[in-house]
Amino acid sequence: MARKDDAPRGVAMEKEFDKEAWIPKTDLGKKIKSGEFKTIDEVIKSGKKILESEISDYLIEDLSSEIIAIGQSKGKFGGGKKSIWRQTQKKTSEGNKPKFATLVAVGNNDGLIGIGTGKSKETMPAKEKALRNAKLNVKKIKRGCGSWSCYCGKSHSIPFTVIGKCSSTIVKLMPAPKGTGLMIDSEPQKILKLAGITDVYSDSKNTTTKINLMNALFDALKKLSKTKVNEEFSKKAGIV
Ligand SMILES: [Zn+2]
């Protein structure tokens, strides 16, 4: 059966976040509201875990979200078509009970990116859970231009090659010169765009499940920040 909300699109259910009305529940949240932490960079540098999604709403300007298609429609007419839902059936005494899983990415198109999954018996709660988890999972990534044929010193690409893994799935991201575009499938493209990357080459292996592919991609992006680089290279590649 075709579902009404089958087409990938932004998470439109969000209301404007009311900063004044927010009552933080966690220690970190309270410190943010009192002004002890002023930016998301300070929070990330502190190594403190974000345990309430409102922290990302409060601190990140221009936070936007995208639903990433991780499923395939089943049945006569939907076979092989992209779907935002990954559907599983659970056999119970009352019959088959479907569950819906989805993946949401959040970012500011400027170096911040997070992904999260949500699972539920119904689609809306799954979407909300995924959005919340993505906001708890926001990371800062390094951008730059490490393309030997470009080295323009701008942050349109990535400074060096990274490899991410999830289970047996491997994703490799490589710097690309300006104007190349995102040389990767349309769904992972959405994640890279939200992170603020516009040019990249990629390669991947064992991409049987979409969810593992997105997790491997996120793992690769996180490695951009984990990898230490010297000051000379940092300048050459225009790392931000
Ligand atoms: Zn460049």
C-alpha cells in the first residue's frame, strides 16, 4: 500500500523553537540557559554529552533537517522504489505487526552535522524520535580544500581523505576541486550538503543496507575532526 508520506522531504512538523520558554532539564542545559556555555563549539569542545535535543535548537542558528530514505517500498508497484521508511514485520499471536524506522539528518550547512534513527509502530513518532536523536548527535566537522588540483584555501570540500565504517559497509570520501559537485548517491548527498560540503569524490563497498551506508558516511565525517593535522597543512588546505 502506498503511504501518503512516502516521498522524502524535510521534517515539516517542527514548530519555531521558543528560546525564552525553554526549561532545561539537564545540567548542561541549565548552564547553557544561564549563559555559562554560549556556543555549540564550546559545548562540543567540553566533551559534554548533549542529552536534550533542545540544546541544539537553542544554540544552533539555521538548524535544518532532512529525512534520508533508508527503505525500499515493497509490493507490486513500489518494488525497488526509494522510501523513507524501513519497514519490519514482527510476528505475534495477533498476526504481523509492522514497525517503521527512519533516519533524519540535521545540520547548519556550515560544519555541523548529526544523524539519528527512530523506530516506532507508527510513522510520526518514528520521525520525531529520529529528529530528536539527530539533534543529540550533532558533531563539528573539519572542512577545507585538500584537492591537489585545487588547493584554493576555501572550505568547499574536505581537507583530506577519510574512510568510515559501519559493520561491513565502507565509505571513502576524498577532496575534490571546486565545481565537482557531490559524487555520491542522492541520499548521502543530503547529509553532505547539510554539513556544508559542496565538492567531494567518494567510493563505497558492501552497501547492502542504506542505514549502514549513512552510518558509515557519518563515521567518515567524524574522522575529519578526529584526525590531527599540522599547522602548515591546515593553512594550505584552508581548514575551518
Ligand atoms: Zn578548492
